[in-house]
Amino acid sequence: MATLQSAAVGRAGPPPPRRSRRSWAGWGFVAPFALVFALVFLAPIAYSIYLSLFQDRLIGGTTFVGLDNYQRALDDPEFWEGLGRVTLFLAVQVPIMLGIALLVALALDSGRLYGKSFFRISIFLPYAVPAVVATLMWGFLYGTRFGLVGDVNDAFGAELPDPLSPDLVLASIGNIVTWEFVGYNMLIFYAALRVIPHSLYEAAEIDGASQLRVITAIKLPAIRGALVIATIFSIIGSFQLFNEPSILQDLAPNAITTSYTPNLYTYSLSFNGQQQNYSATVAIIMGLITMVIAYVVQLRGMRKGA
């Protein structure tokens, strides 16, 4: 019996040797992304934090000041004015833009819209227009001396309000951003609607549910994740508002100041005022504010989804 067991062990062979060192194959696949991520994301943030801790002074040169730049930003009325302006922009423009995008997506998904493909590409097409081109186009349409508003005034003897006046320029910028990004958000919502199982619609039809009931009970809960994602993207975009006011500034210099938005303020501080340290401080504060608000929106969306 012992002889048979020894022979069986001999045929099975010795146990495989344990690997003495860790396999680095996985890290090899991750390394290119990690390197690019560190260079284009982490390194600029670290350098900005480093800059925010110093000041350039006429006497003494670059001096370490700790958190003095942050205290200065918190006491800066121009920063708070720009932040309040983009917050108002966010509170008004984003719900309107997402509401229009959702209505269009629901109309396209209903299957009752004639020429659905044409409408889908037509609504998405403005997103393909570069922001600079779109802003210049709308800027000339807004012009009272050379644009569409001016032509209407001359043709009909009317006196339409100036869209680039200090009271209306923020609404005009909101119109441009809405025109640009309705199609983008519509595509997110429409893609989410297309993956809803048809069995849910069949069950609703058997129960005699109306179209409104199908939308509120099936479609909207099913695309909650897409709604949260689009809201977060829109929040980030609102706080990063820069292209539109920067380009319209030449057309409306009295309405759009150098601190009209926080991003425009940081640009002016860095490239016009040569205050790179303070500009980095404002950028970091805005990044933190954006991150906190986006996280709160995501957290609330996830809780409601649960």
C-alpha cells in the first residue's frame, strides 16, 4: 500500500514553486495612464498650491506668506461678486437647459415625432460649433449698431433692449450656453432612455397607464443617473464660465469687467496683472467650491436613487 502511494506521488510530480516576487504586469499596463495623469492633473494642482503660498514683492522678491493669499481672496469683493454672478447663472440657466434637453429627449424617444433623425442631428449640431465661433456669431447678432438687433430697430423703427447691456448681458451669455449644450445633454438623456427595457412599457400598457404616467413612473426614475451626471457636468461648466464673457468683453466692455467671472478674474490677474500667486489661490478656492457642490449633488442623487 505504501509502495502504491509513493508511486502515485512520483507520477504527480513535485508541487509548483511559489512565486517569490510579485508580478508587475498589471502595473505595466497602468503606468502610461498613471504617468499622464500625474503630469497633466496632479502636477499642475501641486504647483498651483505651491504658488498660492508665496507672494512676489518689490522688496524681498518671492516670499513665503502661508495662507495670506487665501485670506486676501476671502476678503476680496471682486472675487465674491464674480462667484455670486456664476452662482446666479447656475441657478437659472442650468435648470432651463436641462429641462429643454429632457423634453427634447422624451419627444425623440416617444416614437411619435416625424423626422426624428433630422431633429436629433439638428439639435445636437450646435455642440459641434466651437465655443469661440458660437460666441462671436451670437455677439454680432446681439449688436445694436451692426447686428440683428440693430437691423430690426432700423427696419421697424423699434427700440429693442440691448442684449449686451449690463442688465442683460448675463442672460445673453446664458442663451449662448444653452444653445451650445442643449444637444449635448439631450444626447445623454436620449441614450439613457434607449436602454430602458421594453418589458416595462408593455407592463404599463397592460395596466392602462397614460404617457404622462409612463414618463413619471418609468422613464424619469430609469434615467436618474443620467440626470445626475448631466447636472454635475453643468455645475462644473457654470463655475468654469470663461469663453463667452471673455469674447464678448470686446463687444461690451462696460458690461463685462475683468472680474466678471472667477475664471476671467484669475486670467486677468495672471496675464494682465502679473499676480500668478494670487491667481493660483483664487483658482484653488474655485476648484474646492466646485468639487464640494458637485459632490453634494452626486450624493443626493445617489440617495434618491437608492
